Amino acid sequence: MKAIAVTPGKPDSAHLVEMRTPEVSDVPNGRGVLVRVLRVGVDGTDKEINAAEYGQAPPGFDFLVTGHESFGQVEAVGSEVTHVKPGDYVVATVRRPGHSIYDLIGTSDMTTDSTYYERGINLLHGYLAEYYVDDAEFIVKIPQGLKEVGVLLEPMTVVQKGITQAYEIQRRLRVWKPKRAAVMGAGTIGLLATLVLTLRGLEVITFGKTPKPYLNSDLIEALGATYVTSDELPVAESPKRYEGGFDLIFEATGYSPIVFDSMQALAKNGVLVLSSVTGGDRRVEVPADKINLGFVLGNKVMVGTVNANREYFEAGVRDMSQAELEYPGWLSRLLTHPVRGLENYRELLDKLTNAKDAIKVYCQVAE
Ligand code: BGC
Ligand code: ZN
């Protein structure tokens, strides 16, 4: 079968490889699920992997098959697999267990190991291929009614984990009832965070860079949320307009200085969720005393979040289902840039790096 791979360590090395088609029996104990890949989304992580800033090949290979945002249809299952059957639509999780206690209890997204295993990202081949096989434990069923938008589930899980963790942390307050949230960034993750927080009944203000109107601001307003640019309302100043600040802030800009502005926009007892994977080495000067004082006197919390385990994939399916009922067609408007066929990997990467109006770029691997 064909697959799209990079040579880790070599910038802009994307190429097609020919590989053995996997089989259900590659997974022991009758637990294999063989999946025909239909769509695979790409994101900033794929950009960094192709730029050789990130990603390692699996042991024994000099290439890494990329792609971690999967969507496909079950082709065959092993004898012990009961929760999916041939024909079902499925998405696979990304990280695989390492050795820490968190990995052992099914929460590899919380691993404390220094090495982590992620399909399409680090040490394991990804999904930009015609087929993949995996253990049933890592395969999540997608309802028929979500098949057009199923490729958005993986980015959705990153949001689900961050928000679930925030609520979990806030149980410390016993009576926490968040009313107003801010989302930093109006890209795919920012849009999905705006959706999830809106579905939870919060008033949401989403901060972007591009002046409205454009597709992303339209999508935010279609949810009844508010779009502002950080030029017209600097984040650190925003509690002047939004009195008291925000009960929950979800940061997803990829621009780390915004973190320190967000810390100043957080309400008393608020929680700030950081989700941007910032590989660079940017430095900034911050009003350290002021930020620290606000955190101390306001009992505030800041938490980092990465990856997502099965629980968040299942929660993501529920929120996407609710979204389709409340805001029909909204999710599919995020699928802006399809690229047909694995062989058009150049076009895929070109759109990922250059398409200014892109929300989700994805490869339509098969119909
Ligand atoms: C993926 C996550 C992954 C993270 C770090 C993100 O793009 O969506 O699943 O854990 O990169 O590698
Ligand atoms: Zn990703």
C-alpha cells in the first residue's frame, strides 16, 4: 500500500512510500482492528514534523509515516473484538502506553515517561496510508450521522481534555459556576473550544488576530459567541470591558506571550488552560509582581494539557453529536481544504503551510 512519510531530521522530506498492507493478525490475541483510511487531517504538528523540528522514526525504519488525525472504516476485526464490526466508521487515538503508572491505568496522555509514543508523530507510524491496524482498545466508533465530520474528532479531543481537566480541578471550589470564558486563538482548536464552552452554557469571547468579518469570525458568531481581535482589545486589558475577567480561559494561539496576558485576564478563582505546543525559544518581559499578586490574591490556577485518551474521544463524539443537533452544518464548515489522494501530498503540505483562509486541511485518502 501507499503511505506518506518523512525522513526525520531532514527538512521538507515528505515523500510516498510503498509498504506491506497490515493485517488483522498483526495484533495478537484476536484484538486487531483493520481500518481502511478515508480521511486524515493535518495540523501544526505535521508542519513541524515536515520541517524536521519534531518527530522520530519507529525503531528499524528511516522514515515516519505521518498523520495523526484519522477517520476510516473498519475492514476486518479479530475474534475478540466486539465493540466495532466491519463497515463501522472509526477514529483511532494517537498516543500509545509507555511505562509510567499513568500509562498503566489507561491514561497515557498523562505519562511521566520522557519518551512518548504517538502514531504519526513520534516512534510509531501514522495514518496517512491506505490502511492501518491497531488494538481495539485504541479504536473509537463514530456514529453514522457524524461521518462527514469524523475527521475533526482528534483535534476535538485536545479541547475536551483541556476543558474536562479544568472542571475537574475546579471541584476544589465546591460551588464553581463559570459564566464567562475566553478562548485565545480562532484556529481549529480555538473554534472547537468556543463550540464546547458554548455547549456548556458559557458566554464565550474568542480572541483572534484577523479583523472580522471572515469565515472564522462568522463561525464564532454563528454560535452566539463574540469575536474580538487582540489589537482592538488587548487581552491583558480585557477585564476592563469584561468586568472581573474570565472564569475559564482556553489558550490555543501557538504564541506563548499571550499566556502572560491571559494570566492577567483571569477572574478570581479562575482557571487558565494552556494547549499550545510552542517548540521555539521566544522570550518576553512580563509584569511578574502584578501577575503573581493577581494569582495569589485570586486563588487562580493554570494548567497545561496535551494529547487525549479514549475517554476524551468518547466525550468528543457526544459533543459533536450535540453540535450537529444545535448548530447543524457548523462542524462541516471547518473542513475548508480537502486534498484528494495520498499522491497529492505536496498539495496537502502546500495548503497546510500557505492557505491563509484554511481552517482544516485534510487528505481524502479514499471515498
Ligand atoms: C496532537 C496530540 C499530541 C501533540 C504532541 C498534537 O498535534 O494532536 O495528540 O499529543 O501534538 O505531540
Ligand atoms: Zn494534532
